[in-house]
Amino acid sequence: MYSGENFRFLFNHLRDFIYCTQLQAEAMKYAYNHWRREFRGPGEENCFGILVWQLNDIWLGTSWALVDVNLNRKPSFYITKRVLSKVVVGMERIVTGEMPYMVTSYPAPRDKLQIWAVSGQLHSLDTVLKLSAFNIETREEVMLKEEERGRSVSLKPNQTT
């Protein structure tokens, strides 16, 4: 489901599904970002680190490894390196609405975007957040309100802002 949501392929095309299985790096990025965000600061340290367990494959196959059987770096190697940088900015889309018939309660409909940053620095970091949005079908920029386009942000040391 994660691959179908993020890569928009048809499940009945085996070729497309196989291609997307090689992009497990995107799922790893999502997981790493989630865990890093959980180090929220004093009193809210829900996660203290990430252990990368599987470095390489010993045979051909789809896996969480960062290096394939021939010691070539997989896409997940580069994503892991980038996502575990000292400072990381990320976004998460939150959409709720009607649930399948088996669910007996319905959450309130909403559509929002959370933007966050994790700093591994030991000091505060003053920066400017600039946001742009694009229509993926037309490739045209979506005009945002002035207050949504940018703001000064002070990233707290060694935690999520």
C-alpha cells in the first residue's frame, strides 16, 4: 500500500510492482524521519537513536540492505546518509476522511501538512524556512499565502522543531 500511495502504479502490472520493490529506500526514509522526530527534547525523548542493522545482501533479492550482493550502493544507502544528516527538514501529509465500511467511527475530515526539522547540533540554529508547492499534473507552481511562503525558525539543539 505504501508503494502504491507514493508511486502511483497499478497493482496488476507485475513489472511496475517489481520496480517499486527496489525503492524500499523511500520506506526507510519515512521510518528514519519518524524515529528522528520522536526525539522531541527534554522529557519527550521517545526514541534515542536508529540502528542500521543490514548493511549488505549475501544474495540477490529485495531487502533493507544498503549495499547489494556485488557491493554496489543501493538507493537506500544514499537516502540513509541524507536522512541521518545533522539537520533534516521533512514534511508529512495528513489526510483523513471516510473510512472503509468495516470501521464504525469516522474521523473528522481534514487535509493538512506538517513541516518539521530535526537538529543534531548541540547549539540552536537560526534559519529561514522557505516553502513552495507545485501541481504535479500541470507542473505549475501553486501560489501560497504570504505567511505560508517563509518564516524565520530557530531550531532547538538536539531535538525536533
